[in-house]
Amino acid sequence: GIAHPWDEYSQAREEWDEWWRGKSIAKGQTPSLMFLWYLICLERNRLGDMLNAQSGTNHLKINFRGTIEESLDIYCAQIQYQEIEADSVDILSNIDTISNNYFPSFAKWIYKILSSGIPGISVDKYKQLALFIAAAVEMDLPMDDLSDEQWNWIGEFIRRPRKTGREILSDSDDYPEPKGRWTTARGQKQQCEKTIEIVRNIMDL
């Protein structure tokens, strides 16, 4: 059978389980959704190319009308399609890459952040935390070499992204709220891009 992805990361799993334990938001698929947000941010360009292609989702029988919900559904459906259809081209990362590369990095950052990096972070900020971890992994941040000032800024960004975005970028170039849209100048893809930009600026402090 397939091993549980957390089995190799027992310390991280303890922090993860404790973080979600007893929270009403943890009911249903919310913890899995957090990992999905992490993947979506990492693969925003590949997913964006697929969504923008004229017939990019025809094989999935899912129409894309620009919403975030549709983009999440299409991402999951494409991953499944690639696994089932042996002759298909991997438009997105395959399960091996997700399991062996993306997940281990996610687990290590979860352990670092929840155990010592940002104490007391609310589970309500799960999406913002997922986007930050994606930025950290994409930029290959040295988690053990971050300064206290950088950790403080990271914590502020996760807790208050719009306020921190204005402070780090500029008043006229703050952190977008997608309002259910993947596309548009302030859509979800752009929010992911701004996350990368803000984290890059924090690293320059």
C-alpha cells in the first residue's frame, strides 16, 4: 500500500496534528486544502498556462470561467488524469515529484514554523501560511539562518498580509485579495506572485 506522507516526519506531524486539533476549521478537508494551496502557488505558472490555453481543460471535461474554485478542481483533476493516463504529457508535476520533493519541503517548514519560527500562529491563517511556505521553498530560503527580524516580518506577513504588503512594497502596490477569481490583476495568481515578491523583500532586510 501507499505510505502515509507524514510517516517519515513524525516531529512535523506532531506539530501539524496539534495545530489543527480541536479547531472547528479542521473539519472536512481543510488541512488537505492547505497543502493544495501550497502546490497551487508553486505551480502557478504551469497551471496558469494550462488554464489560458484554448483547449487546455477539454480533456478533463471541466470548464474554466476564471474562478479560484475551478482552478483548484482543474489542478486536482489534471494530477489524477496524469496518473491514470499513462501516455499523457505531464503538464503539472507528477505524484512522484509532489511526494518526494514538494511534500518533504512542506513538512520541514511546518515543523520549523510551528515549533519555533512563529509561535502562536492561528490555524485560521492556513492559506497565508501555505503561500509563504511555497515562496520559501521556491526561493530555497535557509530556514536555520533567518534573523529574528526576518522571522518577525514573516509572522506579521502571515497574520496581516495586506498591512505588511503595504509596508514592504508601497502604499500603491499592496497585497491583492482575489475575491474568488484566479485571473484579473488582483486575482489568485497575482496574489501568489506578490507573496514571492514580499518574501524576497523580507530576505533583503
